[in-house]
Amino acid sequence: MQPAPTITIRDMESGQPSRTALRVAIRRAAHQLMEQPRVLDDPIALPLVADGYTRDLERACHPVAQDFRCFMAARSRFTEDQLAHAVAQGVTQYVVLGAGLDTFAYRNPFPALHVFEVDFPATQQWKRFMLDQASIPIPPNLTFVPLDFEHKALTAGLFEAEFDATLPAFFGWLGVAPYLTLEAFRATLTAVAHLSAGTGLCFDYAFRPETLTGRRREVFDLLSARVAAAGEPFRLFFRPDEIERELLAAGFARVEHCDSSRLNHLYFDGRADRLHLPDPGLGALVCAWT
């Protein structure tokens, strides 16, 4: 396998491939190796990254990295479970915002579901290179939506990609909100909230640092320093009550919260290895529907 193109990061708006997206993919791959049973069964994760990032994968398998890889597996599992409920209600469009190296489209179990991956053009070019090197085919029901958010609105990019605005859709938006400005965050919420009735959105967000204490604050400070060094600093934080107000103000009709305690109940209770997420964690998930 040829090495992937060199990734040089200044910030999320630069249009360069995302180093944090690579780290997430490596942790998702490590989960396939380390945890049994898996919270997220992802046969694409290892082929996508393993050959080119063996040293990074070994680090991601270290016990110290367990909380990170398990949260990332759990947030994807929760989002995909919510998507499955939406599909059962007739949704046929799934939009992955800030898709990075997300793998759902390449293991999509729903034949009628059209997947739209939205990301910066450079990130998508990098991903397609990695897919090609791993001999992972691009399915016919996947559409890449290259979008520079500085120059084009989300809805404009989707409409050009033949997204059907007359039909409800489900949006997954993982690992993105903490890196945004408040203005960009609100613009995305408003754009999704004003689509067809029955549209849903699931995303994760980071807790305000001043609400974290002890070990949780130490972990946050370490992670914050790492992503800042990669050129993708954390910018946006919320309390649960604040995130609910943002969603309702944007136009969503119903909001459902999911913290570490709920994720543990859904995916970790009763495990022989006693694997679980720390409660409370550094962030949480939220779903909202129009």
C-alpha cells in the first residue's frame, strides 16, 4: 500500500484533511481489536487504516485510550441505532455531516437508504484515496458532497447533490460541534431544522471546561492541548440545558438527551469485562426532530 498523502493542518476552515478525523478512525479500528463483544461492529474500520497507521493503532489499543475508543464506538452505535428507527419510519436519506473517515456508507444495511457524505473537498479527496488503497468500493447509493462552508451553505450543497428536500432525512454530526464557532453551529442547526417535517439530527457536544473537575478536567486539558497542536482547537462548549435551548430556538420540536449513564445502560451493562464509560464523561449526545 502506498502511504496516504501528507496531512498538514492549520484549522478546520483551511480545507485541509482533518488529523482528528484520522485519530477517530484509528480508535474505531482499535475497538474492533480490543473489545469483545464489540459495541460497534465495523468490518471496514481496520482495512481502512491498519496498514498505513500500525504504530498509531498500537497506541490506540493501550488501556489508557480505552475511554476514548469506547465513547467513539458508542456514539456511532447510538447514532446508527437512531438512524435505524428513522428508516423504520420511512426515512430514505442519511446525511453524514463532517463525514471524515466515517464508514457507515460502506456497510449500509438498508438498500433503499441514500447516504450523503458532506465534508471539505480536500478531506474527501484524501478519504477516496484511502478507500482506493484499501480496495473498498464506493457503493452506488452514496453521494459525496464536497462543501467549503465558507463559500456555500449546507442546503445549497445538498440540493446540488440531488438531496430531496421534500422528504424527511436523518443527519449524523459526530465529532464536529466542539470545533465550530457558535455562528457556524447555529447556522447548521437552523438549516436542518427547516427541512421537511420528520427530519432528525444526532450529534455530540463537549461540556463546558469549568464544569469539569478532578480527573475529568485533567483528561480534557490533555485532549484540548493535542487537538490544538493539530491545528483544530476546541471552540464550543455547552451545558445540557444550553444545548436544548439552542435546538428549540433553531426550530426543532423534540429533543432527547443521551449522556454516559444512558450509553452505559444501552451498550455496556452486563459485560463480563465490566467495560463502561466514565460517568459523567467529557461530553454527551443529543437527538432532535422537526
